Amino acid sequence: MDVRRLTHNDSAVLKDIWLRALADTPTAFGAHYADEVAKPDSYWQELAQQVAGATDQMVLVASIESHVCGLIHALIDPQQRDVVQLGAMWIDPAVRRQGIARELVDMVTAWAQHEHIHRLALWVTEGNLAAIQTYERLGFQDTGQRAAFPTNPMLAMRQMTRACMQNLKRGKWKQW
């Protein structure tokens, strides 16, 4: 497995994995497949350049034998600069339960530690038990906070957080 940071030239990679994620789990993300698939290539090019050039966020992609199969977005919270917000985590169903989610979260954790940030936070759709259980296995705990899902107010989200643990393997974070 290879995990790397999204680059300026990865617009096609970003579009492909994001559309696969939305098609697989439409209630997990704050976007609709039909809206996203209609966006022009220029949108994806600008988005890849914006994220790749940012110092306060990153997108990581995981690949197995050059097949991109995992995604995570991490953003230093502008209101709470000591928290990294995780979002858009998705693992291709064909390769779930192989440690990809752990590897992605570990890389974000190492980046957060490098940036002197001590907490990770995320929002997950209530009822998405597989995702909730994955996050619990990764050390996240329910904060008790709930919010309406942005694109469907009939759905609720729960917030989960965890400390940026210090017991990561040495060398996990690498400058990209």
C-alpha cells in the first residue's frame, strides 16, 4: 500500500475517487453525486491545485498496486487551531478491513503532531455503523454533539474526537 499527498496534477485522481465515494455511500458526504459529476474538469483542476498548495489542509490518497482505493481530507480548524478536522474519508469496498483507514488516519495524526496540534475531530452520519465502528477502533470517541446533515436535514451527524497519540511509528510523517 502506498499513501501519498494529493498533488497539483491529481485532478483526475481526485475526481475519480470522490465520485466513487459518493456513488458508494451517498449519505456519508455533504455532496450529491449528480452535482459533482456535472462539474467541469476545470473545477477539479482548481480544487487539486488549491488543496495541494495549502499549508493548513491536505488530501491523502491510498493506492494498492497503483489502484487508488482510499481518501481522506484533513483541515486545521480555523476556529480551533489546535484541532484537525477529518472529512471525506472513504475506502473502496473491495479493500476494506485491510488497514487502509488506520494508515490514512496515522498519516494525518503524524502531520497534526508535526504542526503541534493535539486533537483530531470528525463528523459521521448517525446510522453509518461501519464508519462509527471503524472510528472507534481508531480511538475516536463520541463527544455527544449532534448536528443536522448539511445536504439532508432528515439525517443527523455525530461528532467524534481523539487525541493525537504519541505512539506512532517513527518516520510515519514525511514532508511532501
